[in-house]
Amino acid sequence: MQPKHRGQWATNLGFILAAAGSAVGLGNIWKFPGKVGENGGAAFIIVYLAIVLILGYTVMLTELTVGRATQKNTVGAFRQLDRRFTWIGVLGVITGFFVLSYYSVVGGWVMKYIVTYLTGGDFGLSHEGYFNQFIAKIGEPVGWHLLFMAIVVLVVLKGVSGGIEKVGKVFMPALFLFLILIAIRSLTLDGAQEGIRFLLRPDFSSLGVKGFAAALGQAFFSLSLGMGVMCTYGSYLPKNENLSKSALIICGLDSLVALISAAAIIPAVFSTGADLGMGSGFAFISLPGIFEKMPAGYFFGLLFFIMLFFAALTSAISILEGTVAFISEEFRIKRATAAIASAAAMALAGIGYSLASGAVNLRAPWFDFVNGWHMISLATWMELLTDNLLMPLGGLAFCIFAGWMWGVKNAVAEVEQGGKFKFYLKTMFSVSLKYICPAAIVIILFFTVGLGIG
Ligand code: PHE
């Protein structure tokens, strides 16, 4: 298909907001604070930020560059640059399938909380009990999940700049402001000091290699990397876009939101004495607890979950967009048909995640060198498979392809078409793309499988 038939971002700001909208999502607010809690606090945060800067930035810029150079969906992009690497695009589409299937389930939980607040905000005896009882149901969470997926399809069908840019422009600044307010309240709760210490005083002994693997997976998930989403978004960019700067802004914004959500959630977890190992339930348990202790907290809670919904929506949209661009361009199928068919398949897989989160003991086989083949919860399996295996593998493939096959020279030349590529960024990118990224990802992946993460 000719580039002129494809959508393009209406404005530069529209692109940044959409890409940041893809990055900022449940990963920052639902996953990140949980990972910080499980992996020892400050030390994890430091490793995470280093990974974002060195590996995340490089993979982000590589994806945007490959996309813009070819102006094609991820599969088409690789086919055009080097046929032998088409599989990297296909791997991305497969990863996206699993990610969106479970992402939509959690998006459904957010909708449930909006309705809970709308109907009086009654959480019964405890926030923890409320959440655990809800996810252990069969029909209700599945229903919310299907509704969430349907909304994602509707927005994607409105096309690139029409649907996605508009949503991004409104919610992003608002979410930011809100998180800061919540963080202030959380940091001033009784007993928050303990949590603040946890966030500021690094204790590397509690991190371990598992912490590194978790940080890598989290970074890829949070920055929407390794599955061609950023590549697809880059393909809708005009040549005059300054990619090196855009990538920096997106990585920066995403990390900022993650840090603020940790500052909002962790002190509250300490203040209520909740279990740090509980992980990703924090957002649904600790946050309502903070709102309860705020003036007009009911109203805050409602608005917050509405914003979280939009954050999740813009991320989900980006995943489906990658798949739809692939199917509609490669097989010449209508966008509408492609969107509905792929979302339906993802929704089906998501039902498995929803049930495995509490109602039914669904399990799947997982392999590592310590435990060999063993069964783990299907819900954990889906997250491990994508965050800790497929996304880093996809990122690795992008780096090896761009660094060694397409060539650093070509990549840099494409970046420079859009304006200045600062010397230190260019140097870091070139070295990182070719050597540091592939080596670091291989090592961390090795330990993921070698040490039995999960
Ligand atoms: N980055 C998104 C988040 O943090 C999730 C996502 C992953 C979006 C992969 C697109 C691709 O919520």
C-alpha cells in the first residue's frame, strides 16, 4: 500500500502525546509500584532508571527509526529492509496478542472501580477484601473485560489522528496533576516515613539478579517496546520529526509517571501495613485507602479511576493499532474487519487470564534451569511470557537487526533527517545499539530463565 493512503499524525505534539499515551498506562500505576515493593525499593528504582536510559532509549529510538524509514507496519518494515527478518515483526504481533488480552482484563477492573465510586464508593469491610472478592468472580470481571475491549476497538476504528490524538491530549496532563496530588497526600500519611525511607535508601543486597530481570521486563512493558508498537507509531511520522528528542521525551515522561505513582502508592502501603510482596494489587487496594483519607476523597477516587481508564485505553489502543496495521496492510483486509477479528481473539485469551486471577486454578507450563518444566498460574504465565521473555527478545532482535544488518550508519542517517542528533546521544545510541543492548539483554534473559523467575 502506498504511504499516502496511510494515516499520519496531524501534529508533532499529537504524536508525542500518543506515543507517551502508549507508554504511560497500567504499567506505570498498576505494575511499577508493585515491582518496586517486591524487589526492595530504592535499589530497584536505580537499576530501572539505568535500564530505561541505556537500553530503553536505544530500543525506543531504533523502533521509531525503523518505522519512519519504511513508513510501514512492523512486518512490512522488516520485509522492506531485509526479508529474512520479517519474523521479528511477526513475533511482535504475537506478543501484542498476549499483552492486550490480559491488559484488557485489568482495564475492565478499572471500569469496575469507576462504577463502584459512581454508585457511592462503598468498599465494604476492607479494600483488600473488596478487590480479592471481585477478581475471584467468574462472570463480572469477564464482562468488564469484554466491554473494555469493545471500547478499544471503537477508538481504533476511528483511525490514526482522529481517535488516538484527541484522547491523548486531554487526559495526560490531568493524570499527571492528579498523581502529584495523591503523592502529596500519601507522603504525609501517618507512618509514611518508613515508606519514604524504602524509596530513597538503596539496599542492593535485596535486589539480586531477579531484580535486574524484573527491571528489564518492567522497562520494556512500560515503554511499550519490543513488539513493534513504537515502530508502527514511527511509521506515521513525517521525515522532519526529531526522533532522538522525541524518544528522550517519551522515556522521560513515562519514567516520571512511574516514579510519581511509586511515591503515591508505596508510603500508603507502609502506612496501612499491607504486605509488600502483594505486588500488583496495590493500585486497587492502597489507592482507594488513600482517597478515603483525603478531603473529597470520594470525588478524587472517581476522577482518578476515570483518568486511569484513559491511560489504559491509550495504551491498549496502541497495541491493537500495531496488529490492525499489520493485518490490514499485509493481507489487504479492511481495518474494521481486522480490528474486530483480532480483538475478538484477544478477548477470548483474556478470559483465561481473568479466570486464572481468582476464580479458577488454570495453570500453564513454564521452564527454567532451576526448576525445569513446572506449572504456574496462567495469569502469571501470560505476564512472564510477554514482559520477561517476548518483549526483551523482540527488543534484542530489533537491536541486532538495526545494529548489525541494517547498520548503525543507516539508522543514524534516518534519525538525522529530522534534525540535530546531539553528539553525546548519538555516541551513546551507536555504542548501545550495537554492543551494550544486545549483550545486556542476553545476559538478563539468561538469568531470567536460569534463575527461575516466577
Ligand atoms: N506501556 C503500556 C503501559 O505501561 C503497556 C503497553 C505495552 C503498551 C506494550 C503497548 C505495548 O501500560
